[in-house]
Amino acid sequence: MLWRKEEPEPRPGLSVGRIVRAAIELADAEGLEGLSMRKVADRLGFTTMSLYRHVPGRDQLVDLMRDEVMGEHPELPPEREGWRARLEAIARQAWEIRRRHPWLAEVRGTRHLPGPHGVAHYDAMLATLTGTALRPSEVVAAIGLLGRFVDAEALVLVETRREEQRSGVSEQEWWGARDSLYERLDQYPALSHLWESGAWDAPEDSFEFGLRRLLDGIEALIQERDETRDETCQECGKPLEPTAPSGRPRVYCSRACQQRAYRKRKDG
Amino acid sequence: MLWRKEEPEPRPGLSVGRIVRAAIELADAEGLEGLSMRKVADRLGFTTMSLYRHVPGRDQLVDLMRDEVMGEHPELPPEREGWRARLEAIARQAWEIRRRHPWLAEVRGTRHLPGPHGVAHYDAMLATLTGTALRPSEVVAAIGLLGRFVDAEALVLVETRREEQRSGVSEQEWWGARDSLYERLDQYPALSHLWESGAWDAPEDSFEFGLRRLLDGIEALIQERDETRDETCQECGKPLEPTAPSGRPRVYCSRACQQRAYRKRKDG
DNA sequence: CCAGTCTGTATATGCCGTACACCGAGTACT
DNA sequence: AGTACTCGGTGTACGGCATATACAGACTGG
């Protein structure tokens, strides 16, 4: 269903596409909490239960919404020099989508079948690091880490925004009004020292800061791996031909070795 | 209320402490979603509404629970050499608490008044970096980043665990059974290359991996700042006395300058 | 004795997702 | 032409949630 093709000639009445789009509008305005089958149906002028003729349930609707908005940036950012610039560009793209659709970061659960746009995104991120000296499992771990970082930052952003607009009080004002906190501050040396140093007067942009730290951390590992790059076949131990710059790192010396390793993994 | 003292002689009937403890047991077993006022009350043998005589509402109850469990590790990890070892130790402690009380990572919202244990933890984390060349705002940003990282990792952990025990199918099995995914794999070059390289056969431990990356990233910034360390008073520009190793970095040359800067910030 | 406070209770409102029974219109087949 | 069947939309209902409100008994201070 996620990989469905949009019906070419739109017929009157409900359709998956229309439901998904209405749901996205609603979630953009009210957040994932505010997304209910009743409200989606109202917005479309149908009864609640009519939606269930097209969509199995709320959870699957959210899956559809996710993949839909991930397709809003079909063009990947332009090719750039080096893994770092490329990865940074894609991370910013993901960040941009979450700024436009804050509810995206609020979706929970680990067993979401990815749709076409989601996989494409994931593949593009993985591609940025496959040319490096990182081991395959490290590529996957690094991309996962970066993805969770973007989601986590987006989550606090949407939460502060939502609480601000709900209460009409800005985050700064709210914390400023909590006098009781500052009375006890003296008991906490690091906290009060930083407070007096003005650490909270001009805070860092937390996405920019975190992104740089993460990329630095990944870069450190790449350098480490570069120094001890393994130049022998993972299967038979023979020396490998040198990898072309910015090409995939070679792991096996021949197709035969690759297939032997693949069968090994598959069987055991 | 968060800073309340436990009543010395326990009286029969309900009390904040008893409610909080019952709620923690419940959330440990069923997650934050499964925590409802009804169930807490049932567990204690009272009616739902009786709880509201002691606790303002569900949200505040969760705040109380948070601070309660943060107090389970009152002894901070032993003093270690260097900011990195100390910060790592505290991060692991936070991780440990979230493994014991997975719902902790599920708590959403940015305006939680911190309780005594929460502030103590935060102060301890900040303290690890105040001896470094980082600027105050960078210390705060780095600690925030690390905190969100721990929460994000804990969140996916609890989500997979919960889905596994709910469905009885392990995460690996579940993804393995999604044949439809692997059919399309060929269209995604990086993904299929990594798949064939066995990147998912022996995945990295995502907490360990991420923690190292983050600490490396922070270390990179510290080195950068170390090289260009500012050795003049932030207020009057006079040269500073050298900072004692592992002491707080000096920012002002005298108490007078510090107070002048403080008043400036406060007024404008 | 009585007013007031403190605790626990009972009932009710308004959300939510969705199971189930129904119904009219079209459609495919005999 | 008649009939069975499917499709899309409807209406009602259930069980779960947080919590507002009104109330009832017990204890306490004057």
C-alpha cells in the first residue's frame, strides 16, 4: 500500500491520496496528537468510519503521511566534494522537512515499513559514507546516529513551539518566571558559574552545534580507519587492488570470494 | 512539591510518595502509555479520583516520578582523570537509569520543572566540561546534546523491546520476514552493497558507537578552543592569571569585573 | 455542639480508535 | 431480466482515557 501508484484519473469521493493530504494538513496545524480520524473525516466532509474503507487504521495512515512528505524533496542536494559536505547537505534536508512537518519527529515505533521515498533517503545517506574507510556496520551505525539526532532536535523544537503557542508564553519568559529555581542555584557550583558567565544569554543553535559535533566525531573515526585501512581480502586474505578515490571500498578480491562470504553469512 | 520532604511517620491511606512509587512500578511494567490514573488507583486499592487529592494531575505525577528515579543513583560515579572519562561515566549512569526505567525516555515536553535529583545530575554533567577551554554556551550545548542522545537511544531501545514483547516476534525476525523489501533492494545501490557486505549481520552497539562519536566530536572542539584559548579578561581585556589544571577556566581578572559583567547582562 | 477542613467517592463530560451492522448504488453473471 | 455480490459511505456503540463537580464521612479546633 505504501508503494501504491496514485490513480491517474481522480474520481469523486474519497481516496487514499485525499485522505493522506488532509491528514498532513491537519497534523501540520495541530501536531500528531491532534490528528484524529474524526477530524480528518470532518475536514473532508465525510463520516469518521468512511476513512476505514480506504485506510486500515490510524497507524497506517501515519505511515502513508510519512512517506508522502519525504517525497517533497525528490531532488537530492547537488553533488558536492567529499562525504562531509554531502552528508551535511542531506542532514539539512531532513531537518528542513521536519521544520515544515514537525509531527514527523513525533512518530514513534520502530517497525515502520519504509515507503519508496523513505528508502531513497536512507540510501542516499548511506551512499555518502560508503566511499570512506568505515566498516559497513559503522556506516550503518553512523547514519542511524545522525538520523536519530535530527529527529531528537526536531522533537524538542516542535515541543517548545507547541507549548509556546498553546500558552502564549515564550520559552525564555517561562523559565525566567521560575524564580524558585534561581534561589537554590547557589547549591550547584557548575550551574551557577555557567549562569553567571552568561551561558544562557546567547545559547548556541543546538542543531548547528550538534551537527558539527557529530560530523567531527564521524570524521575522527574515519581518520582512525584510514590509518589502519585493511588492504586484504576479507574472505581469503590476499592483498586487494587499491580503491579508486571516492569509489566504494573494496572488501573482497574477487566476485568468487564475495559470493562465498555471502553464502557463509546466509547459512550460518 | 517536587522539592517536598517525605513525611517522617507514614500514616495510613494515600500519600504522594505511595502514589509515585505505585506509578513507577506500573510504568516500569507497562510503559508511559500504559500509565493511567485508573490503573494507579486500582493498584493502590482506591478510586481514581482519590489520587487527585494528593497530586494535581497526570503530568505532574510524571514529573514526580522522574525526579524520584533520578535519585536512585545518588552517588555520582567516582572521580576520574579528565573530562572525557568523567563525562562518559555520567552518561553511562544516565543510560543505566533509563534501562531500568525505560519510560523515562518517553516523557515529552520541554517545560518540566526539575526536581533536586534532576538538577544535581545536570550540574554534575556541566561540571565535567567547565574545566575545559569550551565557552560557557558551548558547555551547555554539549551537555544538552549528550543528554538528548541518551534519551533518543533509550527511546528506540524501549520501543523495540516493547514491540517485541507485545508481538512475541523479535526485531530481527520481523524485518527478516518482510520479503517484499528485499525484492526491491537492487534499486538502491548503497543499501544493497552494504547488505551484501554484511553490515546488518553484526551491527554496532548503537549506544556505545554514538557515545564515542559524540565524545570525539566534543573533544575536537575542545582541541580547537585549546589552541586559541582566550587569555584575557572578558570584561576589561587585561591578561588573566593562568588557570590551574582541572580548575575552572578564568573568565574575569577580578571579582569587580565579574560583577560588572553580571550587572550588564541583568540590565540589558 | 458546631463549623471547617481533609480524604475518599460517585457521577458525568468529552475526547479517542475502531468493531459491527446496515444500506443504496452499481456491476457481473446467468 | 433477474439476482447475487461488491464497493463506498453511514450510524451506533463500546471501552478507554483525563478530569470537573458535587457529595459524604471523619477528624479537629473552638
